[in-house]
Amino acid sequence: MMNWKKIKREYPHSYKKFVEVMFPYVGVVGVITLNTFDVKRLFSFFDNESVFLNVERLTSYQWVYSILLKDGRGTFPKQESRSTREEVEIDGFEECFKVLNQEIISTKQTIY
């Protein structure tokens, strides 16, 4: 299960973007309501933001992820392999929020 409180607290810019895009007319009343959100929809959200999560199966019970940006930069964070795809997707999406947050901050700094 995604740790939405952590995402909102640690990656406020990407969380705000997520809420604006995925819930444009209603917003999110409380992060607890996101526990019913289908995390598979995050693939589309991050693809549209040019943060691409790649999930790979190395062996029957070993899954890892990597993240690529539209300009070709990649991030291969230190990670533990997970035994299920769902577990590694959650880890990867949390890292995507971190990467998008950094991209938003660096874009804002470039503008000013």
C-alpha cells in the first residue's frame, strides 16, 4: 500500500501536481481516501509527466525498477529486490514522486 502521508509530506510539489491532474475538480479531502486509489493509474500519470517507471523481473521472485526521464537521464536507486511486482511498483512509484518533486523544484529555480 502506498504511504500517501509520506508522499504528501516529503514530496509536496509532486503530490500537488498529482492531485491537480488526477482529481482536477474535486481534489483530495484527506490522504486516507487515497488508500482506495488504483496505483496502476500512476503509470499514466508519471508517463504524462515524462517520468517513466520500468519494472523488470530478474527471476521468479526477484523484481527491480528503474526510472527514465524524457531527456534520457536515468535513475537506478539503491533498492532491495522484491518478491512481487506489486511491491516493487509501490517502491518505484514512491521514487517517481521523489524524482518528479526534484524536477519541479529545478524547473522553478530555472524560471527565477
